[in-house]
Amino acid sequence: MSDDITTVLPAAGDTPGRRARREPAQATPVFPPPTEGDLVQAELPPDPFPQLPSDLATLDARGITAWFGDHQVLDRVSLTMPAGEVTALIGPSGCGKSTFLRILNRMHELVPSASLAGEVLLDGVDIYDTGRKLTEARRDIGMVFQKPNPFPAMSIYDNVIAGLRLTGVRASRDEKDYLVERSLASAGLWKEVKDRLRQPGGGLSGGQQQRLCIARSLAVKPKVLLMDEPCSALDPTSTRVIEETMGELQKEVTIVIVTHNMQQAQRVSQQCAFFLASQGQPGHIVEHGDTAAMFDSPIDPRTYDYVNGRFG
Ligand SMILES: Nc1ncnc2c1ncn2[C@@H]1O[C@H](COP(=O)(O)OP(=O)(O)O)[C@@H](O)[C@H]1O
Ligand SMILES: [Mg+2]
């Protein structure tokens, strides 16, 4: 688990004139979430965790503006990320894609001085509503990072179920066995590791570690999976395996992926949003919509230039 998600840092007071939507200080360990597994082997037993629903959900960001201190990095970004589809966020470095992604599961507020305005609706419910728990948002909306971050000394098995404790779910041995198999199968890793579940996660290849992190996210059955350049540290073969996995996963979880690889955006996504921050201005969405249309017939000339590799 990366350092930045293990501790919720103290929140500053609201900044006048902005809706600084910060939670009070908590020491709640948090982290990525997951999904349901229809695509898993047909012989799997019925779901032992019906109390953790995982229906496909739409994520709707409305008027997201973000700051680090006085530095505004996003300006009124609105984007609907439809249920069961893959939405790709593209754009040059520094235009706020990662910040936007982190706002989508309440990780932005971990940064001291960070604040934001706007709403993030998960099937119509604002994840920033007071009364909604931080851990709930993070369980419903999981995150996979650029660098695979399994617990290296922990077994593959325990890595997969590491999130259960954090979300307060108690499970029997049989239930855990089931979840481990289903999550690994959904992440496209089961066959490769089923005979060495007790070996450390750190012994896997980079691509396998990334799929282990996906499995760990899936074990708590998220509704949305956020992926921030999940393949940029991987070789082409591992990248291809993850892309194929995403194609299966989107049947059970809504996916939002940041990628700098234009071919990847075209291969994996149905929706696409082009972010840009020009000349010290905060990042905003220049154009968004159907991925094929964005690449074949973009409306804005800047989108045309970017998707054709002319800058960024
Ligand atoms: N923790 C942070 N503290 C201060 N500024 C930050 C922090 N993270 C990102 N930024 C700034 O926010 C802007 C957007 O960054 P980021 O969201 O990482 O963009 P991208 O993912 O598109 O490369 C950049 O100007 C970056 O320097
Ligand atoms: Mg980034």
C-alpha cells in the first residue's frame, strides 16, 4: 500500500469563498476497492457477501474545482463516467488528471492544503455528503496506481483480502477462499498463482503484481475502479494482459483510466475526456465524448493535435 493512502492527514479549516470539503482528522487506514465476479468460473459457489452489493454504477463529477493551497489546478470539470463503461482521461502531464482521479475517491483530501469545490455523485449520491463515511467512498471507488504496490512480504492470498479488515467485513475461511479465487480470477491472475497462494506477493513479476493489486481492489467489491496509468511501468505483454482484463472487468465495475498511451485509450475505452492546462491556467476538459469520435473526428483543434501526437 502506498504511503499516501495509509493515513488521513489533519484537515485544515474551510477556505473562505471556496467549498473546502475536508473531513475532520481521522486515522482510518484506507485503500483501494473492487467488484463482483460474474466472469469468474461458472462453478464458483454463490456469493457469500450479499451484504456488499456491487451493481454497476455511474459516477458523475460536477463542477470540480481543485486547489493545492492557493494554486488552482482544476477549473469546473464536469464529466459523467457511465456505468459499465471504461472512461479514459487523456492530456499532457500536469493538467490535473491524477488530481481529478483522486477527487473521485476522496484521496485529494489526504494532501494538507488541498481543497475542492463541486460534487461527485455515485448513482446520484454525493460521496462528499457529510454523514457519508470516508471509508465507504473508498470501498465503493477503488484505485490502482501506476506502480504496483502489493504488500511485498505478505502472501498472495493475504494481499487479496487485505482490504476486508479495513472495511470491517468479517469472513469465514471458506468465504475468504471464495473471495480470493474470485478476485484473482476477475483480475486475470488465478491460473498463474493458484498453486502458490501462500508465497509472498513481492515474488511476482511487475505485471502480475499489478493484477494482484487489481484483485485486492476487487475483493471489497467496488462499484468503480480508478486506474492511474496502470500500465506505464509494465512491459507490452503485461500491458496487453491488463487491457484484456479490463475488457472483462467492465462488465462488473465502472472503470476510469488515466493513460498517456493513445492506442491504449482507443483499445480499452468507450468514453474519453481530454484535459488541458494552458499557460499556467488550471486544468479543464477541452472535449469529451465517445472515444472513437474523439479520435476520428475531434471537434476542437487542440484535441486533434493531441490525439495525433503533435504535443504533450
Ligand atoms: N501534492 C501536491 N501538492 C501541490 N501541488 C500538487 C500536488 N499534486 C499535484 N500538484 C500540482 O497539481 C497540478 C496537476 O497535477 P496532476 O494532477 O498530478 O496532473 P497530471 O496527473 O495530469 O500529470 C500540477 O501543477 C502539480 O504540480
Ligand atoms: Mg498523473
